[in-house]
Amino acid sequence: MTVDFDKITSLAKRRGFVFQGSEIYGGLNGTWDFGPLGVELLNNVKRAWWLSMTQLRDDVVGVDAAILMAPEVWRASGHVDTFTDPLVDCRQCKMRFRADQLDGGGRCPNCGGELTEPRQFNLMFKTFVGPVEEDAVTVYLRPETAQGIFVNFQNVQKATRRRLPFGIAQIGKSFRNEISPGNFFFRSREFEQMECEYFVSPAQAEDAYRAWIAERHRWYLDLGLKPESLRLREHERDELSHYSAGTTDVEFRFPWGWGELEGIANRTDFDLRRHGEFSGKDLSYADEVTGERYIPYVVEPSAGATRSMLAFLCDAYDEAEVNGETRAFLRLHQSLAPYKAAVLPLSKKEPLVAVAREVERALRPHFMITYDETQSIGKRYARQDEIGTPYCVTVDFDSLEDRAVTVRERDSMVQQRLPIADLVPALREKLEVTSG
Ligand code: GAP
């Protein structure tokens, strides 16, 4: 199905997944607020990543480092000197563009006016630490979470007594003063990343790089992205970042074209070597078994949490005819769905509502669920289908007699009668079976 992006963005706003940041003040460009359903979906994406990276692996541990870091960090990392985009201005309409995103011609895409020569614009946001601006130290909001991991390499290695290879994972906000944020929240000025720095000996780097590419590709597929919506793209030599000996992007087919979800890079020993030089600390690693000492190489799978969330939303969007009416569905993987089930009494009559509330109370401690008793049952099913709820639990008049409910599955629409007493284990089993 060719997806109409406007339908996805309008569903996301209408149903409370995503709102423009500071909307009542006209919006702050490049910022987005995640609403009640959006925060659930985003948390589920991050939880799935954390689970696969830390809990399910013996060789990766987590950290949560500060967003504000010593300014030397960004000199060592190269961001102060090289984290720039080429900026051009239109002399006529004054709009600004990234020169590398213009498709030739040298004229303004808005009004056809003449453009200035490109100048390098640093994407890091600056702020001040200390009470008086003039005397205070200028610091940067981190443009990537990775550096919080590198500066803690030795702390973590010593605290956990790890031998290489091992990795450190982190999820958190990053900030970039993007020249042209856009495509909904694909390119934002404030966003979340999920990054892992995997420390290896130089000899292990190439194999680890290849293994992480396969592993990260599989993660998206396991969470339901269609194989044809994904591709791996290896960077050409002249495209590589200053630190990289090899980079492969996991790309997703967004409604406007292919876009990067994640980069997997062989960063060599660049990061620890530079931090060693700038901090004056010896960040080399001594292998007690082999007796070797070296500066570790790093393989980095670096994903966008918010950007992946957008991909999951786009890929899940579907339309189908139900009773002669075209309806929207979010066919989200169950582990990502904001609500796992909705409890729906067939009518608002008191005896039904009492049983429905009892079912709701039984489910709430176990699953993120919702309760809805307004409008017809058909409308309520439709509302749940379009936010991706995998199961609807309907309480009807027979429930008063047989103490059972009807469980309807979103995609197949198959209905099954289940005793209320068995509902928690039955739903758990359904959710586990299809989340595996
Ligand atoms: N530490 C390496 C690094 O940060 P990157 O390719 O600049 O690499 C990694 O960023 C991921 O972060 C991207 O693949 C993307 O998913 C996400 N990302 C980067 N800039 C973003 C932005 N402005 N808005 C949303 N996500 C962004």
C-alpha cells in the first residue's frame, strides 16, 4: 500500500501520539511533544531496545550519563571543529537551507532568488553553567549520547571488571540545531537516541562490525517492520565520518523516500585515543589473559528512538474495508502497542458496567489497558484498531450469566469466548506468543 503521509500525521495528532512543541504559542520549530499514546509507544520502543541490548546479552551494560558535559569533551570528539552543516541564505526571501540538501541549480527552492555562498554552521546548542552569563563557562547540550559512554569507559570497565569485548548502552535526549528540521519528527532539534559503544580489540573490530549490522537489522524485523521497508546501505569511502573506518546505515522506506534509522560504525580507536590525549588520562586497556595493552576499538550501533518510533508508525499504518467503510488500522507489533487491550461493555447499563469495571481492575496491574463505554461497539472497535490495540475485551449480557467475555483480535478480527477468571493468563499467553 502506498501510504499517504498526511493521514499518518493527522492520526498521530488527532489521537494524541504527537503534538507540535509549544503549540499554543504558534509552535517551536523542530520540537515535538509526545502525548498519552505517543509516550507509551516511545517507551515501548526504548524498552524493546534496552531489553535486547542489556537484559538479553551478557556482554552489554547500561549507563545514564549527564546531558551537560565538560566542553573539552566536544573538542576531543571533534564536534567543536567539524559538527557543522553548510548553510546558505536566500538574498531575496531570506529563507535558509542546507546547501547539501539542495538539488543543484544554485537558486532558492522557495522563490528562485539568488543564494549566498555556503558557510559552515555548528549544530551544537550552547548554554552557560554558572549564575552570571559573562563569567560562566559555555557548555553544549550533547548532540549525541555516545560521548557520555566514552568518558565513562574506564569507570564502567573497572566497576564491572569486564574483559573486552563488552559494550555500554545508553538511551537519552540529544540536541542539534538542525538548519532544516522536518518530515514531522524525522529530523528534530531535540530527539532521543539509543546508542551502544561496543569495545573490542583492533583484531575483533571487523567481525564485531558485521555482527552488529546483522543483529540490528534483525531487531527491526523482529518488531514487525516489513522486510521490504528496510535496507542496509554501506557508506562510500568519501561519505565516512572523520572517525569511521566503515559505516552501514539501516534505512527505512518513509513515505517520502529512504531515510536513515540507525548507523552502525567501526569508529576505530578514535574516541578513546582523543579523550586520552585531551584529558591526559591513560585510557588504554590491559588484557590480563593475553598480556596485551592497547586502546580499544569501538563498534557503535547508533539508533534514533524517536525516529524509529516514526518508522513503526508509518509501517503499521493500514486501511481496510469493514462493513463497506474504509477504516484506519495501526498494525503495530503487540509489544509496541500503547494499549495491550481495551475493555468495552456492550452497553452503559449498570450491571454490565459493574462487570466491565471488575474486568478492568483485574487487568490493570498486568497490562497497559484502556476502558471505553461511549458510542456503539463498532465505533469503539474502530477507535482501538486505529491506535493499534491488539485485543478488545467485550462484556455483554451473557457475561452476567456465564462470567465470560469475548476477546477480539485486531488483525484477524477473530473472536474468542474466555472465562473472566482465565483472562490474565490467556492474554499474557497471546501477547507472549506473538511478541516472541
Ligand atoms: N553517535 C553517532 C551518531 O550520533 P548520527 O548518525 O548522527 O550518529 C544516530 O545519529 C541516529 O540518531 C540517526 O540514525 C537517527 O536515527 C538519529 N538522529 C540523528 N539526528 C536526528 C535528528 N535531528 N532528529 C531525529 N533523530 C536524529
